[in-house]
Amino acid sequence: MNGTPDEGAHRTRARRRNVTLIALTAALLLTGGLLLALGTSRQQPAPPPAADRGSPAATGQPPVRQGAEPATPSGKPDTAPASEEPYTAALPASRPVRITIPSLKVASTLEELGLGKDRAMETPRDPDKAGWYRPGATPGAVGPAVIAGHVTWNGAPGVFFGLGKLRPGDRISVRRADGRSADFTVDRTAVYPKDRFPTVEVYRNLDHAGLRLITCGGDYSRNDSRYADNVVVYATLTGSHGPA
């Protein structure tokens, strides 16, 4: 005998509950893995290493979207010297349209990035373009403006492939819709394991105009199709030019 109809129905319901639980667990794991990955499938070229390993920091603000969260913190503090140039008075808010990084030969129009359904930041649709995080500050205005870009895409370098090579004193310029260009000087470049991404440090309020550039870095895992770390460049507004 295979048991009574009631017993069979009970086993069927139990199996369904197990399948549902497994699917829910997988969905939660997937959601947790969509936070900070701007490199994607296939074997990727190794991006240039950044100089510093960032110390783990508390988190709290909306994270950047990007596939997965790996590695362990290095425990080393950021040691790169900050730029010694004085702050420049912040500009009125204006949507950014283009970023230029002369030392990396990067020039890209900017997509606008919002929050996805998982409350994580979207990534640029075009791997050759960077994207501005629209809910944050506009570059040149008071606060931390955030621009993200892919490090690689299907085996080819992305727009921010060389981001880890930026050093204190390097220049970044962001042209805005009002015709002005906000000129930033790099303070430091740091690398963080993805499960220790310093969300508060990146997104916290500032009393001046700052800029954060974000991409992936570190070792690439073919098994997980992800990079182990995130590279974050911190910069400060030190000038502007163009129509007033």
C-alpha cells in the first residue's frame, strides 16, 4: 500500500513546501549577490591593481548594484595621502552629461542610474559608458556624487577598466547640462572586498562637493563569474570652467 489519500496529500504538500523554501532561499541568495559587480560573465582580463586596500566600514545606505559579494577584509587602513588642493565652492545642482579622465584616456557620456527592484543601484547598460547615480548629488554640488562603470564585459575591458591606476592628484572633469564643467582632484583610491563595501563612507553627507567613482577589481572567479573586490576613487571639487 502507498498510504491513505490523506497521507499522500500530506506528502505532496510537504514536497511543495520544500520546493518553495528552496526557491525562496535561492532568490534571497541571488538578491544578496546582485550588489556590487561591474564585470560580468566569461573569463575576464585582470584590471590594473589599485594601490590601497580599504579597511572594512559600516554599511547602511543603498548599495551599488552589481553581481555578488565576496572576499574578506584586509584590515589595512587607507594610506594614500589626500589631495592637498583646497576645496572649491560648490556649484548649483545640474545633471551631468559627460566624464573625462585624462590620465586614463577615458571620455564617456553618462547614463542615469536609479535603484532596481532589489534596492540596489543599477549598472550602466552600455559597458563603454559610465553612469551617474541619479538619487545622489550632481557632480559639483554639495555632497558625494557617484559615478559607476563596468571594469570588463564579456572578456573585453569596460569604460572603467583602468580605474585602479588613479592616484592622488589625478584629474577628473564632469561636464554638466548647464554648460559648466566640474573639475575634481583625486584624493585616494581604495579597494574593498565586496562583502565589506563601505556604503556609509561612499554615500554619507559632505560639507563640500565630492565625487566617487566605482567599479570592480581584484581577482576574478570563473566559477562565480565575479570579481572579489570593488575599487572606489574618492575625489574633491577643486575648480570649474565653462559658462556661468
